[in-house]
Amino acid sequence: MDEKVEISTTILRRLPQYLRILNKAKENKVSSVSSTMLAEELKLNSILVRKDLALVSRNQGKPGVGFDVDELIEDIEKYINIKSIKNAIIIGAGRLGQALLNYYGFEPNMNIVMAFDTNKKVCDNKRIFYIDQLEEKVKKNNIDIAIITVPKEEAQAVTEEVVNCGIKAIWNFAPANLKVPEGTLIKNEDLSTSLLILLKKIEDNEN
Amino acid sequence: MDEKVEISTTILRRLPQYLRILNKAKENKVSSVSSTMLAEELKLNSILVRKDLALVSRNQGKPGVGFDVDELIEDIEKYINIKSIKNAIIIGAGRLGQALLNYYGFEPNMNIVMAFDTNKKVCDNKRIFYIDQLEEKVKKNNIDIAIITVPKEEAQAVTEEVVNCGIKAIWNFAPANLKVPEGTLIKNEDLSTSLLILLKKIEDNEN
């Protein structure tokens, strides 16, 4: 895995966390915060926090005073700003697929336009369509992202279908190691593995 | 963050991926695999794969032959084996909460027993209950885990409620930095941040 991509991904994961704390500080009329305070709130190493902020922020914070809250919010928002809105489809309109289809928390960065399924009973021909309309609808609706929420056995086959339709980015919720051609982006969201990590920690705690 | 915990978490995230490839190899009647092959399939560094396998496996693989597939499957399954079944509740029976309540992919390791909500209209008193029954039901049903699927504004308050009921592990789907007392485990599942990472990569690819 490319080291540079890996680093920027972990930083990207922390930036929204800084933003939440900064916005709360702003609400409470706090005008400056230190990297130490941010580190403590998030249980992170303060050197790491300082490095992150050095990367995204115009100034390095005043010694003994810290970072200006408004300025830091602006810098982080600029850094994580997504410039264009992407259109997405969902493949697999089961429980998880329908929940995501009806979840508006991803706006304004991503619009989930429609979903596809192989079960005609769930297809309403309004927002859920039978899978044989995939290619036509993808081309007509300028789709960038496919969200995969099918059972793991079907995941590779539907991935190949969406790649064949020209989609270059996949957000995969199926517990499967999908193979995609060079140049296709994939982001895995493996809830079973997340749960495994939590359960292992619970058992370690009990011992 | 404790360095040791962090390392074991990242390994835990890779072990199910090795298992999937090994099980597929077994289906195809392949009897041994090399760490190099596993590394290539998963786009990981092969030294990292060898380190992971040295940690969980009885033997180190034969030079030029590799690891016995059956033995390695057994060793990994033993390593990630969860010894006891945990009971969970969902706080927030909105779209995501109801999807998780009706998703059986977490069994047999975790049973989602019931959900709670502040909206009486969604409470069926079978599997979804009004929030004022939380404490009574948690005590009666021996609940270990609370899955938080409320809006971010409500997340901290409901977290404090479940902690007060004696729950020691939280799986948080709300985009909020929850504060929990020492000894309470928390696993964050932040879909918005995951999406942000995917969208940033798409923009990098376009440039």
C-alpha cells in the first residue's frame, strides 16, 4: 500500500474530529484552543495533533495562547472541502441498502440517486429498479459511485457489472475482498470486522 | 492511545481477510499458500503478512511450499474466536437502527435483542420500546453492548444513560466524539468520515 495515501487517510479521519471539538468551543464562545487540549479531548498524542494542524493550518498557534478557533475551523473546512457533488447508486436494496437509500446524512457531498436489486418485488420503479436497467440508468444519471450492499457471495459479480458500466469508485459494505481493475477506487466498510474488534476488546477487559 | 491495543486492532482487521482467501483456496482444493500470495491478493507488504501469521500460527510455513491451508484456517479461527455470545441493544430506531435490528449478519457472536426510541410511534413493544423502559430491560436481558444510532445532538446524552444502566461497551454510529468513563469501551463507526476519504480519493484521481 502506498505510504503517502495511508498517511493522508489517517489524517482525514482525524480532521472531522478536530472540527467537532472546535465547533463546540466556538458555541461556548471559546476563542482559542491549544493542541494539548485537542489531544486530551480525543485521547491522541499531542505531537501528532500538532503535526496534523501544521499540515492544514496557516499559522502554528501562538505559544501559551494556542490556535484561533475561527481561523482553525476555516482552515480545516477548506482542507476537507469536497469540491464537486457526486452521484451514487446502491446495488442491493435489502435492509442495509434501503436504510442507506433513505439516509440523507451524506448530502450535500453525495446524492444517492437510486438503488438496484435482483428481486422484482422490492423494485418500485421510482427509486429502486431491476438490475437489468443498471447500465442505462448509470449512463443517463452521470453516476460516480456504486455502494455495494449485496450478500458477500454476489459482491464480486455485481462489482464487475458496475465497473463495466464505467463506474470508477466503489463503497463496499459486503464482507468480501473485491477485485477491481487498476484505476478503480474501493473503500471497504466491514461492519463484521469492526464488531469482532469490539468483542475481542470486551473479552480482554473481562480477563 | 495504547500502542499495544492499536497493533492488535490492525491485525484483527486483517485476519478475516486472510480467512476469506484461505477459504476460497480450500474450495478450489489448493492445499498450501505462501505469504507472498496472500500479500499480493490483499495488496499488503509480504513482511507484514509473515509477521501477522507468525503471531497466530503454530508453524511458520515451509520454505518453497508455504502454509498448510487447513492448518492456517484453524489457527486463525482459533485466534479470532469469540468465546461468549453478547447481547446488544440499539438506541435510536430510525432507519439505520431498524436496519441493524433486522440484520442477522452479526450472529452468532452478538444478538441484537431490542431497540429503544423516544418516538412512541415507532415503538411496537415487541422489539422496539420507549426509552423510559431502558434500565428495566437492560437489567432483565443481561445486555453487554449498546449500539448508538441516534442523531449526533442526542448521542452524548443517551450514552450517559446506557453507561448509567451498567453497559460497558458502546458501538457508536453517530458522528460524535462521545465521552465515556474509564473502563467503558467504545468503537466508532463513522460513515461520514469514510465517505469523505473516498470522495477525497476520487478528487485526487481526477486531478
